[in-house]
Amino acid sequence: MAAVILLLAIVVAAGRRMLVLQARVRALERQAITDPLTGTFNRRHMHDMLLTAVEQYRRSGVHASLLLIDIDRFKAVNDASGHGEGDRVLKRTATLVGQRLRRIDAVFRLGGDEFVVLLSGAWLSDARAVAEQLRGAVESANLGRLRPISISVGVAELEYEESAVEWLAAADGALYEAKHSGRNRVAVRVVRALTARKRVV
């Protein structure tokens, strides 16, 4: 009887250790795809997700759209209030955007003050509506302590023969138009092939 009890104790202990190990593995996997500052997905995971979206569209016709979001005049926030305030604005913007999306959507930090939103199953009209909602929400949310915060958004729906790189470039081109049109705006891509251009900061 004692041997049976001992065996059961060993099995239970091993099971607990396995659960702890599995939890640690999941935590490490999550850490590998997460931006440490904002808690959004990182750029590396974004590339994987865009490739998956492209493949799903080619195989099954599942539509998807991208939003490329840039915080307007973010450099001025850092210059006037310091990087601590800049980090705060980044985190609050990321949180606000994430709270207004569906579970099947994803937010990624592309780098600096730019974020990418992947809208699964979204046609261009749907994506534009979401972009306008996000723009308005940021504008009215009072995210900055010393100055108002706004965003510009470029929108691009995935085309059939488009690569992930071309798709992201299309959203980037639309963002360029939004910023050059006065910022705090949403613009939709009008051309597929985009040339290199100088950024507006």
C-alpha cells in the first residue's frame, strides 16, 4: 500500500513539474513575439502573420486589410516632455487601439511610433471605417499630458497577387498621403506600386 501511495505521489509531482514547464515555455513563446514596451505583437511576428494572411487569401479567398498607424509629431512629444512621456503615449495609444479591435484582429509595433493593424476578413470599406474610428478615438482620448495626440492612418486591402512586402508598402504609401494631407487623417492606397519617398516626421 505504501508503495502505491509513493508511486502516486511521484506521478502527481511529475505532473505538476510538467505543468510548470509548459507554462514557462508558453511564457517564453509569448515573450518572443511581443513588444516589451507596448505589449503588442512585435515586428518579427508581424511578418509571419502577414505571410499567413497572404497565403489564406490565395488559397481560400479570405480578405484582409492593413492599417499603418503613425503618431503625429511624436518627435515633438519626446523633445518637449522627455522619453518617459513618449513611452507613456506609445503604451496608451497601443492599448486604446487594441481595445477597439476584434479578437481575430492583431496589433503590431512596427518600430518607433508606428503600429500595424491586421484586420482579418476585412474589405477596404470595412478597414477604412475602422481606421476612422481609431483616429477619432485617439483624437478625443487626451493621451498626451502637455499636447494633444493624433494619428495618421494608411489603409490597404490585400490584392490577389500581392506579396506581404508589397502589401505593407501600399499601406505605407497611403500613410504618406495622410500625413502630407495635414495629419490626423485616414488615406486609402490608390496605386499598387510605390516608390521610395521621404518620410514626414
